[in-house]
Amino acid sequence: MVAIKLDHVAITVRDMKRSLRFYRDRLGLREQSRHDLEGPGISRMAGKDRVRMRVVRLICPKTPGVQIDLQQYLAPKGRQSDSRLGDVANSHLCLEVKDLPRVYKKLRAAGVRFVSAPVEFDLEAEGKIRCVFFLDPDGYVLELTEYGK
């Protein structure tokens, strides 16, 4: 086995301030650190010339060992992705919540865009779960889930 631990997930954003209002202020993630990256190392790693990137690392309160990196490419600017659920190479991030119907109503009232209302599944071994997909300000797909008792 090569992989030993999940370290982080990265989400590319257009506007860091707007994304922090969403992820930190609205969803309740905690800011862990900030840093700007530039120079030959990050350019080589990204496979692009003259990369300048701003990164803010966030964590969920109950999973502090897994970070969510919000990355804003200051240069070169990226294009808007049109990837959607079901597209090859598409991904999404799932956050566990308590009382999904309440969280859904609160976020929806705040203008968050949802793919549908929450649905329920019976996953047998894991039991019943409720879940719903929604979009961040840049259109990245996120999921909220609540496990049954």
C-alpha cells in the first residue's frame, strides 16, 4: 500500500473572500492557515508557467486531520469548469451534519443553491442516511449527509 493517510482535498475558487464567507462563515469550517505560493516549485508542480496561488486551509471541527484547501490561482487565471455530477473526473465533498432538514432550510433561506430537497437511503450496513447535493459559489458540488440513529 502506498497511501497511508488522507491529507487534504483542494477546491479551486475564483474569489477567496467570497469562498471564505461560504465555507467558513456559512458552513462552519475553521480556518487553520493561509499561505501564498509562487516560484519555480509551484509552477512545476501545477504544470503551468508563472503560477501565483493563494491557499487557505480549513478543517471540520471533528476531523481536524483532514484539511480542505481553498486555492485561488492569482496567475494564471483558470477557466470556469463545466463539470457536473455524473461526469467523468467530477468529484464532490461530503460534510456530515446533525438535523439535515434544519440545516437545509437554513442554507436554502440564505440563498444556497441545492440540486434537490434532501432524500433518504437505506445503506443496509450503515443504516439509513439522509443526504442532499448543493453548490458552492463557484458551482462546485458539495453534499450534506446525516446518518440515522
